[in-house]
Amino acid sequence: MKHMSETLEESSYIASSTEDDWCALHASDLPVDEVLQWANQPSCGAVVLFTGNARDHAPERPNVSELAFESYEEQALPRMQEIINQARVKWPEVKRLALLHRTGKVEIGGTAVVVVASSPHRPDAFEAARFCIDVLKATVPIWKYEKWDGNESWGVDTQNIVTVSDLPPSGNVTNSV
């Protein structure tokens, strides 16, 4: 198995990582298999993997043919790390957490975002992973541009970005797109 740093060196990326945290923006395919292997630890009976994939439609946008993502990198990675830090406070038993997002063009069916959480037991891993993806969508400055049926525009789910500290204490985020 490759070490995380070797995987990162092979693609265009910007990363902020520790032994147990992996945050990255990638301009090429996300290393889904590598991050899953990295998260699998002997002390963990649960590893939850979420992938968000580029789909061929959006509300009122049939036949989406292309997606591209832009990020405000100087803000995105610190916010991704802040999400992980908050998840660790809420679920201290979680061992490893990863948040990876694509930038640039993503083919339909391609993976745009990966969240992985590992923990000794499944409730913490599931809850932490759900928290991370929901808060990422609400707080990290990454925007989706769509092309469909001869049209193009920013994604219909584009929203104002808030900080992690602006979220309710429960951490519940209402955006489920």
C-alpha cells in the first residue's frame, strides 16, 4: 500500500494532513481506494465511505453533460480541517477522518467528493461522516459549474457560505443537495 504522501505527490493537489486527518483538493481523480485503505485501522471495526458523484441531471437541468468545481483554496482547506476538528470533539472515538474534493472538470459518474470516517464502532463512524459531508457543503467555498442541453451556469444548489462557527450547536445542516 502506498503511503498517503506518495499518493498525493502523484496528482495535482493541495493538502492539509496529519497521521489521522486527510484533507485535500485534487485537480485529478480522487484516490478513493487509497483513502479507504488508509482509514482501515486495527482498532476500528467500522469504516464509513461516502462518495459524492457527478450526476447527469439537476433540478430543472436535464441532460447535464459536464461539471466543473472551483474552490477558494486559501479558505477551503482550513475550513475542511475545522470540520474534522469539530467532528473529533463530537465523536472522540473516531480514529481517522478524510475530506477530499475535486476541482476542475469532473466527468459524469466521476467522484467529486470523498468522506471517510473510521472508528471502533459504526454509530460514531456513520454520524461523523454524515456531519462532515453536510457541514462541508454548507461551509467550504467550493462551487459547481454545470453544462446541460446547450446551457451552462453555476449549480442550482449554490449557496452563501457560512463558517463552521455560524452553524447551530447541534451541527445539523438543512441543505441536503
